[in-house]
Amino acid sequence: MTSVKGPDKKEEIIERMITQYQLPLLRMCILYLHDEHLAKDAVQETFIKAYRNLDHFHSEASEKTWLTRIAINTCKDMYRSSWFKHIDRSVTMEHLLQQPAPQIQSDIDLTAEIMRLPLKMREVALLCWLQGMTQEETADMLRITRQAVGNRLNRARQKLRFAIERSDEHDP
């Protein structure tokens, strides 16, 4: 376990984490909350919580896993709040897919379908497929079994396949 000494060291570590993980966490929070502004708030809150708890971080988990867990919990807290139900959570694709390369329409369609998945399936899809976490890391993070992660991924894959095939049938 690494010890963090002094505010300067904590600030350096958090600044490095922000540089390294801010964009992936933002994408995940946007997909989770369906609102860019709330997602930015969630990411900011994630790094505030990380800064406050950096002394308690154990290197047995990766920084990415630790920060993602904080971000998911923050999103869940925001999602459960009473005012969350009263806001417009429409998300445009250009906010989700900010990459230098031009986007392929099938990638945009797939991302839109992932956003429509039920919450539990969307969670594992975001973590495994978009964040690149293993099923074991995802299970630890969500505090469920690896088998549950696999089952949710399989159900998500089936729903996505059905949705994409259905949309292909209606294309001119």
C-alpha cells in the first residue's frame, strides 16, 4: 500500500488521475445519466470524493476500478434523487463520441442502443465493452458475481442483436 504524504502529493496524484481518466469517466456517466451536464457534475464529484479518500485508497484495486466505482455510486445517488425525475436527460451523439476520427454510423447506432438497455445490463455493457474492464473487475466493482456479469452481458448482447436486426429490416 502506498502512503500519500502531504497535500502537494495528493494534488499531483489527483491531477494525474484527472488527466488520465476524466474523459472515459465522463463518457460512462453520460451514458448512465443520459445528461451531459449531470455527467460533468458526477465526474467532478467523483474526483472530489477521490481526493478526500485518497489516503484510504489501497493499491489492491487499480485506480481505474476505484474511480469507476466512485463514479457509478455518484451516478446512482444522482439517479435516485427526487429532482432527477424532473429534468430533461436527452443526450446527443456528438457529446458521446468525441473522437478525432469520423464516426461510423453503425457505431453511433450501437451506442444509442446500449443507452436504451435496462440499467443493470447497461452498467455491465458500459464497464466491459466501453471501459474495457474484465468481467472479474466488473463483478468486483458492482459487487455481484462474475456469472451475473456474464449473464447480463449475454442478455444485453441478445437485446442489442435483436434491436439492430429489427432496425436493419426497416432501412430502405
